[in-house]
Amino acid sequence: MKKIDKILVCVDFSQYTRMTMESALAIARGTQAQIVVFNVINQRDVNSVKMVSQYYPDRLDVETYIQDLKKERLEKLTQLIDSQFSDDKQRMTLNIEVGYPWESIIQAAKTHGADLIVMANKGRGNLARVLFGSAAEKVFRHSPVPVVSVRDPDTFKGRE
């Protein structure tokens, strides 16, 4: 198995974010692996804001919306790391991009030279998965590097 020097940990500020960070750090500890904490502002949300901004050009600027969202998310990530993962802060870099989540994750893995992707595999309803497919599922199928799926044991307890 190839040595793991860089881990891309994908967070979405859901209930799984802390667990995903903990899993990535558990893998990285005892090595010199660096961690890129990665978050995606969904392009679909940006497209919605663009559409609405056409009707309210004086009140809503898409670039300002994106910059404000990036700033807010960077602050949240920084607070999370400072409060929960301060011992490992020096090995982390933060990256927030705009795009379609699964495509952005694959591109970030390539751009950052990640050797491993760590992300939550949240259970979505069967209908949603059939119609759209989950971002995690698409990352698993298209990733150029191994992907670790983090699951909440309580959520999946008793399922067969």
C-alpha cells in the first residue's frame, strides 16, 4: 500500500463533520500526513442566488454572497479545529470551493495530491439515491485514490 502523505477530509457541517475529522486524524496520527479540510459551496445554491439576483440586482450580489459564505465557513472550521482538534491544527489546511460536490472533491484530491479521501456516507432515502445518486457514491466510483467512508454506528446499528 502506498504511503499516505496527504488526506483530503470532506466536511459539510452536518452532524457527521466532527466524526469525519476524528477519523481522518486517527488515520494521520503516527505519520507525517497533512490534512486538507475541504468544503464545497454547492453550485446549485449559487445558481439559485444568480436567478434571484436578476430580480433584485441592487440587493443581492452573487460574488458577495459567495465571499460571505466562504468567510462564514472558514470561521466555523477554524472554531471547530481550535475547540476540538487544536493539537493537530499545524497539520491542517482549509479549503473551500464552489462547485458540484462530488466533482469538486475529485478535483481537490487531484489538485492537492491527496493519497486518501475521508468523507461521511450519510444515508439518504432510496428514492433520492435512485434519482440523483449521493455525492459519496459518485466519489467512490470516480476517485483516483482510496476513499474511507465514515459512518455513525448508532445510525446503522441493527440494519441488515
